Amino acid sequence: MNVSLPICGPSGSRLALALAFLVPLFAASSDAAAVVGPPPIALQPVITSGLTSPVAITNAGDGSGRLFITEQTGTIRIWNGTSLLPTPFLDIHTLVSCCGEQGLLSVAFHPNYPTNGFFYVNYTNTGGNTVIARYHVTGDPNVADPASASILLTIPQPYANHNGGQLQFGADGFLYIGMGDGGSGGDPQNRSQNLGELLGKILRIDVDGAPPYAVPPTNPFVAVPGARPEIWAYGLRNPWRFSFDRATHDLYIGDVGQNLWEEVDFQPASSAGGENYGWRLMEGFHCYNPSTGCNDGTLTLPILEYGHNPGCSVTGGYVYRGSSIPQLYGTYLYGDYCSGVIWGASRSCAGAWSTAPLVDSPLNISSFGEDESGEIYVTHIGGAVYRVTATPDHLAPSATDMSPSAAVVGGPGFTLTVNGSGFDGGSVVRWNGADRPTTLVCPTRLSATIPASDLSAAGTATVTVFNPAPAGGTSSGLTFFVNPRFLDVPSGYWAASWIDRLVNAGVSTGCGPLLFCPDTPMTRAQAAILLLRAKNGSPFTPPPATGTVFGDVPATAFAAAWIEALAAAGITTGCGGGNFCPDSGVTRAQAAILLLRARNGSAYAPPPATGTVFTDVPATAFAAAWIEALAAAGITTGCGGGNYCPNATLSRAQGAVLLVRTFSLP
């Protein structure tokens, strides 16, 4: 960040060149084409006069709704929602060296500010060094006590540029400090890669520990000999502005580049710290020093970069979590100091980052800030503050699939995931036209809370996605099945009633939790269990297996006892060669034999086959007499078209029908 940078060319050429130099990280991701960029934005003037070189904007988190604007010259001003107060909240201009890249650079309010009144500032002192100091508010909430200073940390600066300057409290309650590499150009002393230096780093300290501060014991380099324990991440050139996503607590870092590339770095909330973001080995995705072979695989690369001309200095922003522009919800806003372009970046559900320009402004963007409700503001170094606004149309939503797509009657409430496109922070999942609490996961995915009351009756529900006006609309519907017993057996399934009768008789409990697997083949092992339960009743338990009846059925095998009991009853002699083939599917011809033997006893012999019952079962076919006897008993009418399909594998649904008919199950 350098407030003395030259003014860029005409705004039209700025935007065209900005577009040409945008480089997303995962351009080849499989679902990148499905991601639609965020809508354009507008900048509404909030403060247009009375400020001098504003470089930061924040809120106190105290419910007052005030904005605190840091002026580089050494003061902090208050916007109370209607006017800029004439008396500074804090005036320490006599302590501050300004300007260029020096000055009073940011303020952060303690998470417990409403009760303890503490806030922290980052400034360059008159000796040119970085100072992190704590101050206290007076009895007047709009005036701080300049005499309450307690210096936490003073960091020598070898040059006047690359001072960093950002302060932010994380969700962990620790204070994060952005430090540039010390300046000059190209990091001549390689300080960013030196863990013994605080320059070129993000620091993390505990301001509530022993004075002046404590080092969190979980900092990544606490136990590394020679390393400064305050370091949280390193390999940064000048992290002028960074921020935490207030919803996810992920960290976004706008790191100002050297000659060619500006970058945004990312750290997930789950990180234990210690990332090396690459400088001076790399500038963006490109080798800097050395010019080749710079990445040994340990570096954390940016999520995006853009080039100079007209860009010159990235100003990191915030993830939008306000309510005024639902179309922007979850979008990371950032800008460039020289070009004035503001971009919006988002991540697909597959992890691919994409970015698009949202507005081409005439501003020299020195900072972004959030108010207490998550609305985003922009500061112009020339003395103005703007609020990000928009009145764009919502996209027309499209719902393509959902998970799960079925539930059982009387089941508990659940989270429904809907996939599609055109989703934003205003999207709502509807269940039979009624809104359900909805969360935007990414531009192609929503999650909705479905209560148990929606599962009170069997049938179907229509799931749609609604986007509000302007434009927007309702997607086409997806059909959700509320099934009587099994997730995979809807009420209208052809064999649903037969499956119910099989289960009611205690013959089957399905193939897994709330599943019957109706269309999967019935194995010979499964058939042994079902046949004996249907024949003998659900309480039947076979004797323990010996493992000596079939060569491929040891005593510990699945259904071994049932298989041996089936053989003992004379219902089966196996599949040949002393084996049973327990995992093979039961053919329809084999099923005819097993069913009739189980029902009529092992001595039963069917009448001779005539070859006239089914077209595909001549009298000489295997099991022809059994198949015709099964038909004569009214147990089967074949597989359709006058055929029986004797060699086809029996499905579990077909097996349910045959078992219920064979044993007259209620």
C-alpha cells in the first residue's frame, strides 16, 4: 500500500485491463461452468467531506451502530449513522509518523469492549517503527483517553514502506497483526522467510495474558528454536488488509505484490497456522527469487491473483454477510488501490475459486470495513466513505437434484441438500410451497431444515427453490418420496404391498437401515434365510453351523446355519461340486425348485412338463416341470409376454411376491 502511487488511466481502460489480468486458482474445475458470478454493485456515498486520508473503517461491536474511521494522520473519527462527529475519538497525531505507507493504520476493538473499554491501534511512531498499543475509552463513549496508552509491542522497521498495518481479533479471542517485509524492494534481507524476524508475517498474540501480552501456546512456532513464537503465518510481502469471515472464521489476506502480481491468500478456520505464503520465493503463482524452481511443494499458494497495469496494490476486503444484498451473500469483496476496480470472489462446492469485477470506481481504495450487521463499506484515500449497495435482479434458480430424496413416515427431521444453480443468500427451499429454513452453502448448493412434521404421511412432496424479486422466480420441482417403511420402496412401487406383507410376517427386515434393496439380486444365502422363515415362522432359529456341509460355506460364513438347515430339510443340495454358491444370485428356475420343495416337502415331485405353459420353457428345459407346477399353483404368471425368463436372476422384490404367494403370508 502506497498512498503516493500515481493516478491510473481512464476508467474504461482500467476495467478492460483488469479483466485481462484476472487469474482464478482452479480454472479447470469440473463445476466451474455452473458457477454464475456475483451481481454488479453500486457505491453509495456515506461521508464525502471532513476526513483526511481514511485508511481503515471498523465497528466496536457494542451495539451502537457507530463506524470508526482511522485517519492516517493520527486520528480516529466516529460516524454515528447520521453525521461525522467533529471531535476525534482518539487523537495521537503527535506520536505518528505520516504519510506514504506510514501513519496510524488501523484499530481493533477488544471482543469484550462493551465491558472493558479496550481497543488497540497499529501506528508508525516518529522513529519510523511499528507500535501496537492499547487504549481505553473514557466515560464519554465517543471519546478515548489518549493518556491511557499501554504499548504492547514495538517492531523496528528498516525502511519506510511495507509496514503492513492491519489489526483483527479472531474468533479465538487473539489479536492478529499484519506485518510487511520491512520495505525497500524485493525483500533484500529475505525477512519474510526468516522465522527469527517478525517482518513479513501474520502475528497472533494474547492481549489478555500477562502484560504486555502472552503468546498462545498453540502458535505454530512456539517450540521451534530461533523462531519468534508470535508468528502465526509467514512468507508475506505486505498484508495491508486482511479479514475474517464472520460466518466461517476463514482468514482472507490481501498481500500487495512487487512488480507484476497482486494476490489474495486464504487460511481456513481449521488451520493450525504455520502457512508459508511464498514471498520472496514467489510473487503470486510465479517464481520471483529464485526465478525458477522456487516451490518445493511446501508453499501455500494464493486463491487468486491479478496483474499490474492498471492494478498496482491489492486492498483486501471482507466476505459479505449482510442482509441488504442477499445476492452477494458469501462473496469475498476486494479491490485495487490504483484502478478502483472492486471484484467479488466465491468458491464452488468443489473448492474452485472464481472472481468477477463488480464495479469500476474512480476511487483510490484504501480499505474495506464492516458494520455490526455485516454491511460493507469502502474508504477512498481522498477523504470519503462509501457503502456497498446493489439493486440487481436475482437469478432464476434451477434445482437439479437433492439428497436425500426419500424418507420414511414418522421419521425424524433432517437436513435436505439441494443442488442446482442461480442460488444466493436470498434463496429459499420450499416443501410443497412452504418455506423451510435455508442456508446457502455455495452458489450451486443449498441446505434446508425439514421438520419431522413434514413426514407425517406417506406420499410425495414437491421441493422447489424460490428466489425473490426483482426477477428471481421458482425452480421446477423435484419429487421427494415419503415412504411407508423403506427409503427405497415408495408407496407406488410395483411390489410395495408384497414387501410390506413379507416384513409384517417377520420374514425380512430389509437389506440395511430403512432399506430393502428391491431391485438388487437375491443371493442364495439370503434365499436360505427367507425360505426357512417363511416356511417355519419368524421365530425359527436354525441349529449352529458345522461348516462341514458345503465346501464354500465355513461355519463362520454369513447365513451358514440357515444354509445347512435348508440342506438338512432336503430343500437344496447346493449348486454342484459340493458347494452352495452362497453369494450367487438365485435364478428364476432355481427359485421354482426351492419354493415348491420348501412348501411341499423334500419328497415332492412335480408332474411332467408339457412345454406349453411358457414360450421360453420347453419341456426339456432345466426345471421345466417345477416352473409349470409353480404356475399351476397360481404363484407366478411369468415375467411377461408369455415368458418365464428362467435364467434371469430373481430380484428381492420379485422374491417377496413369490414368497408371500407360496406361503400365503398375511
